[in-house]
Amino acid sequence: MKNLWTKLAYFGLVLLFVPKKAYAMHIMEGYLPIAWAIFWFALCLPFLIVGLRSIKRTVKDNPESKMLLALAGAFSFVLSALKIPSVTGSCSHPTGAGLGSVLFGPFAMSILGSIVLLFQSLLLAHGGLTTLGANIFSMAIVGPLIAYGVYKSCMKLSFSFSIAVFLAAMLGDLGTYVMTSIQLALAFPSEVGGFFASFTKFSGIFALTQIPLAISEGLLTVIVMNFLRKYNVQELLQLRVLKSKES
């Protein structure tokens, strides 16, 4: 656990201090009309309030889970800072939200994801402050809700632990980008075809690169979760990620 945390911290520092031109999928600063920017901020507030209560309750009931909370946040920060070229000069990247969603639930991940997005907007020029609400809603709220729902559904259907984690992380990643495409299509409907034509355009821009990225994120999340399952099983049991018979 200590070695994994050290590697993630080192990787994060490298990303911070190596300069590079940023073309992240986060909606960039000033891109959304002010009305839509305010709308997404307002829509995030109830989720963030519940998320704060969720984290407070988790830390109170399981004080030893603080390290896992930090790990989930670092995992999301590092993965969502990795970018590969997409078409039209943009880039696609993983979200890293699946791990925290499985460990702590979607509402706690809304807080972790918000912190990640705030730091990225300030330090890495990913997204921006005016578009922070929209980016939080897609990556820190919708993605985690999908990931958590998929994980719980798969476990109820007696899927293996690894498959459940893989599908949760992969579909949570894809759900984030679908939501971002919806946000952009709502703000900028096409003159011909309206919302649906615009949604097709925005979602198609990232489809070729995002699908393999989502699969890669799913596989990496499985590796990390199986590591935790091997060395931190007691914490997973306390967080109800695992049942005793699954450990």
C-alpha cells in the first residue's frame, strides 16, 4: 500500500512540473454561456452537500479509511491528467472516478472529484472556474453514479468481483463523456438538427479514443482493487465493498 501511494504521488508531481499544452476534455474556461455555467453549479450543490455528509460519516465510522480516501483522490487526479490526442486537436483521458465510487459510493466521490477538478483547473489548465460546475456534474457526479450503480447491480447478479469493478469503471468513464456531450449540445444546439445533431457531433469527436481509454481504465481499476483486496481486505469489509464470503 505504501509503495503504491508513493508511486502515485511521484507520478502526480511529475505531471505538475512537466509543462505541456493542455487540450483536455474538461469544458474549457469561458466556453459555456453564463446561464448554463450557473445552472450546472446550482445542480451540483445538493450532491455536494450529501457528499460532505457521506465523507464525514465514513471517516467517523472508519477513521482508518482516510488513506483510502486519499488514494482514491490521487488515482482520479493522476488518471484524469493523462491525455492522448483525439481528432480536431483535442484530447481524451480517463476519469479515475470508478475506484472511489466503488470504495466510498458516488456521493463521496462527488467531493473527491470536485477537489481534483479544482486543482486541475488551477494548476494544469484543465477546464476552468466558470465551467467547474459543468465539469463536476459530468465527471464527479454522473460518472460515479453510473459506476456505483453498475458495480452494485453486477454484484447482485453474482458477477465476479473483477468483472463488476471493470464494468463499473469502464461504463462510469463512458458515462462521463456522454454527459459532457449532452452539456455541450444543450449549450450549443446545431442550426440544422438542433440538440441531437450537436450531440452526435460532440460525442463522435471523442468516441474513437475514449472507448479504448475506458477499457484501459477498467483494467487498471481492477488491478488496483485486487491489490487492495489482497492487502487491505479488512478496510474493504468495513466499507462494505466486500462481504466476508467474497474476501
